[in-house]
Amino acid sequence: GFPVVEQDVLTPSVIAAEVALERFGTRPVLAFGGRGLHDVLESGGVVLADEHHPLDAAAVIIGWDVAFTRDQLQAAADAIWNGAPLLVTSDARRFASATKPMAGVGGFIAQGLAYVTGCTYEVLGKPSAAAMSVATRRLGVVPEHTLVAGDDLTLEVAMAKNAGALGVLVTTGVHGPDDAALLDTQNAPDLVVHGLLELAERLSMADANADAPPWRSGT
């Protein structure tokens, strides 16, 4: 029932496209992540480097690439050894699915490349400052006036707390109330809800009584 259109959806690939265009302009980047990354980068105006000419790459961007090969590992390493920074759309260890937690792929590849090349990598998606910056710029608000809701304390909630926004844990995925209770005040979510419908009800209550926002009343 939420009025969301395609342009409202900010995936890690969308964040990567905006960051790559801002930092590297027309210089080519070497991207590994299938169509879910390549198509988004190209549609965002990013020039893609040829895997057979990795030394031309201004950066290496790793996404969700389940077909990452030995040759691609070598190409990425060559680019990094040549000075290209290593960026990853997400290094989350696991994601919630309809049936069970799913192992993350991007972080697995990025960690391997960091080991091989001796470099460090930068995360562009949640919980990075870059992701928060793109999201708040699209919304036209400052982080302090933003609410971030998600099922992972290390991603959405951490991104909110780091930026001074409101962080809401939705207990339909990776973490639950018991996990939130283990965190100190600085890192704990401002609110824990059992689903987006409960959050929507809370927000409606806030609109009706702006002097006493319901998320400040505890979990």
C-alpha cells in the first residue's frame, strides 16, 4: 500500500553509479556484478572498463557476482595493483530471505581481493555515509530529519545512528529484539517494530500528536 515507484528505489548499485560518476567522471571503471550492476552503472552514465584491459580502470567495483571467475580475479587484482581503488556495493555477511538467511557474495569477493592485493575496500551501500548522502539528497532532507528502517542492526540501524537519524529495527529478517537489547544506548535502535504496518501506524500517531513522537516512548 505504500506509494513507491521504481525511481524511489535506491539499491547499492544505484548508489555505486552515483558515486562512480561523481568521483571518476568519464574514466572507465571495472565492474563485476552481472546485469544488476552493469545495467545500472551504464544507465547512470558510468563508463565500463574492458576486463581484458584492466590497467585502464579508474576503480574496481564489486557487486553480487555469483559467476566470478579466476580470470576476473586476476583482472581485478591487476587494476588494483595499478592503483585503482576497490569499492564494493555491499559487504553484508548475510541477507534475510523468505526461507532462511542467505550468505553475502559481494563481501566475500571483496575480502578475497583485499587479501590478494593487500588493499582495503570501501563499502558504497548501507551503512556507508555515501549511501546516506545519496538517500537524503534524493529526499531533500538532512539526516537529522530522516528515519531509516530495516531488519539488520549492522546495516540500516547503524547507518541511521552514525548519521544522527532515527533508526528503526523491523524484526522480520536478520535481527530481533533480543539482539537490539545487547547494544548500548548510542548504537541501539530508537524503535523496534514487528513489521512495516506497525511502523506506519506509529508514524500516523506521530502526525496526530507531533508534540510527543511515539518512537521516543521506548520499544
